[in-house]
Amino acid sequence: MRKILLLVTLLLTFFNLFAFSATADSSYVLPYPSSMPGSSFYKLGLLKEYILKYWYFGDFGQFTYNLKESDRYLVEAKTLFEYKQYLLAYQSLRKSNQYFKNTAPYLLKAKEHGKDIKDKSIILKEAGRKHLQVLNILKSELPSEFTWTPEKDSSQSLEISRLLKASIDLREKYEKVNF
Amino acid sequence: MKKLIFSLYFLFLVFFDWFSYLFVDPNISYLKSIYTGYYLTNRGEVASIYSLLVVIFFIFFFYFLKLVKNKNLSLKEIIFLIAFSSLILLFSYPAMLSYDIFNYIATAKVAFFYGENPYLVMPIEFGNEPILAFMQAANKTALYGPFWILLTGIPFFLGFSNFIATLFSFKIFVSSFYVLTCFLSYKLSKDRFTLVLIGLNPLILIESLISSHNDIVMMFFALLSVYFLLRNGKVKSYLFLFFSFLIKFATFFLLPVFLVFKKIKDRQKFLFLFLSMFAIFLLSNFREIYPWYAIWFLVFAFLTPKNKIILWVSLAFSFSLLFRYIPFMYFGTHFGNTPLIKTSVSFFFPFATLIYLFFAKRLNR
């Protein structure tokens, strides 16, 4: 009986250690990858993205919408890069950046309108940190440049490292903003 | 004698108004000067007084029913009673039994003052919002339909950003729908007895005029749709039914009855409408039955007062559901024995009434 108790205690301690290390980086959670370009569901997703732009009205609404879309496109870019779909990944990351860029202005607008933005600015900074984690991993794994040659079109040079640097700079810039 | 009873009734309503202010929340800074905290320190007394008031309310109600049954109450007198009841209870404290009015105001503020989508943004997200100190569903997005949110723009703007003015503006707004419902029920029934059953029913009065629940607004649009359905105005009828379930989704369950409405015998039409709303009322027990949910079926039940079982069971529910508030008033908690007592008091009288009616019928044979 003693042995069993000791074993259970040891196991619980062991799992607890893992639980600690799992939450150490950032509490912000990125979404699961959704449907990818090429799938018919992806087109529906684009329609949803367009409709939601109007559903998420208001400063807080637009802030949430832009951050959500930025997260979604970042995860999409990461997945596509992993599958070496560089052109699509490149485009997704650009979209993620554009959406991320839109977040802070809406937060500042909310502040101008007398809304308390303390919690939202923390969320934005947490999100930025999480994005930076992903972007830094991508930076270490991806080639700095890639020439994409489609079957029936002219080739295209993708300056991946430059885009990644711009993405990182944007997140770092927002992390320093004092809301 | 009648005049004396009327005067006593109005005095009683004034007392009810005064009693409601014993429940002022300590966190409402706007009403700090009248806060007593009495309900927190004298739970037993408050619960006893409330029970007594409900009983007296019903004694008056049955007296008025008796008068109208004996053709001793004219339409003018009923209108006078309804009008004065509305006017007096308009001044009561609305969060005596439920804090829903604060949710209505907070949701309207999210939509019309902050310009945010209340289905996405919760009131709690506005950290400096004073209403957060006393509202109870700050961490929830809008609970009601979009038509209700749109309608609340009217009382919200009429409050001119003043909390007390907004609070009473909401009360006036909901009360006006109570008056309209009374008017429409008389138009549908042409029966003074029905008008008294709906217009002077203590549960409907308390939940619509004191607590200002939007259920009466939903039921007004449902009745309006029935009104047009009976007059073959199909488009208007479905449009108002649509408006009704865009306030609170309960009246969606009238739709199946609407679809077969023509096939139902004339004298059974209201019975079917009652049954569908009664079914959804009972189904809400899976979550929790709130006293104001009874308005959903009471309105249709009283439009068919010839059915004795429906009439008496509905009256029993009107009475018993008002006692659901007592366990919380007394214990100050929603846990422990409170849920069991609440369920018991809600169903005891209706069951007892049903059993009585069953045996009375057998004995009469």
C-alpha cells in the first residue's frame, strides 16, 4: 500500500512539473488551424471573414475581430510554411500582419471614446508575445528567400526573412506602445 | 363599499411601492440616501411581510374577479383600476425581486452608448462602468433577441444619460406594453372577466410593473400576431410573431400552432396557443422556472376562461410562483435547501388545485 501511495505521489508531482513548464511561456492561446487554401471550406471561411467584419462593430469589436483574424492567419501561415507552401504561407503572413496592424488603432480609438482599455491592452501584448514565439521559430527554420515557380506562370521571388523581420518588428513595436 | 375597497387597494399598492424600496442594493450609489439594508438584516420579517402582501394582493384580485363575475364592475372601473395600478406601481423599486432591469439597461448602454455589439462585448469589459457595481450578469453577452435590444434604444435615449431617469424610463416603457396587452386582450375577448384576469393579476402586475420584465413586451407582440391571424392578416401576423420571438425566443413555439391555426376549431384556438406556451414554460424547468415565465401562458389561459381546469391551474401558478422568491429572501442564498423549497412551492398549489378539481368533478357526478 505504501509503495502504491509513493508511486501515485511521485506520478502526480511529475505531471505537475510538466503542467508548470507548459504554461511558462505565454497564457495566450492561438487557435487551431482552420481549413487551408484550396479547400472549398476555405472560400466559405473568406465569406465568413467578410461578414464578421460588420458583425464585430465598435472599437472593442473591431479590435477583437482584427486580433482574431491576425491569429488565424498566423496559424495558417505557420502550417503552410511547414508544408512548404511558401507562396500561400507568405500571403497568409502578410494578411496576419495587416490585421495585427489594425488592432492598436482601434484600442486607441476606444480610449479616446472613454472606454477602459487596460484588459484589452494586456491581451494585445500577450498576443504579440505569442506571435513573436511563433515568428522566431519560423525565422530559425525557413530559408531567407525562396523562388516560387508555379506550373503555368512566371516565377516569383519571396523574401521570407524580410517579411518575417517586418512581422517581428510590428509585434515588438506594439509591445512597447504605452496604451 | 366598492369605493372603499378601491381606496384600500390603491393604499395597498402605495405600501407595496414603499416596501419595494427596502430592497435597494447597497452598491447603487444613486440611491444611497434611501438605502436601509433592512432586507439584509431582517430576512425573516421581510419574507413574512412579502408573503402577507402577496396574499392580500390575491384577496383584492379575487374580490375584483367576483365583482366582475356578478356584473358589478364596469369597464370604466376596470380601466380606472388598471390605469391607477400602473401609475402607482411605476414608482416602485424595480430590482426588488429581480435584477433583470439592470441587464436591460447595461445591454442598451453597450449597444447605444459604447457603440459595441452586445452579442460580443460584455458589460464587464467596460471597467469604469458604474452599473457593474450592482448588476448581476455583467459577465454575459446579450441574453435577449435583437428586436428587444433595438426597442430598448427608446427608453435608453429618453433617460438622457441619467441613471435614475433611465431606470424609470425603462419602467414606463415596459408598463406601456402592459397597458397595450390589456387593451389587446379585451379587444380579442370582448370580455371584462378576461380583462380583470390579465390586467389585475398580481403576478402579471408584479413582474411587468414592478420588475419590468420584457416578457410582457414579447407577449404583446404575440397577441398582436394572434389578433391579425384571426382577421386573416397573415403577413402582419407572421411579422409580429417574428418580432415577438426576436424579443425573447419563447414565442417561437407558437409557430406550429400558427401553421395549423385554420384547421383548429374556433373555440380551441386559444387552448392550443395556451398549451404550446405552457409546454415551453414547463420545459424551462430544466434550467429554472422564473415566476415571470408564467406570463407566457397566463395571457392565453385567461383568454379561454371557460375552461375551468386551465383557469384554476393558471391562477394557482400565479399565486404559487410569487412564493418562489421567499426562500432566497429568507435564507439569502440560492444554494442549500433553497432550490428544493422553490420547486416545491411552485408546484404545490397547482397540483393541489388539479387534485381538488379532479375530485370535485367526480363528486359532482
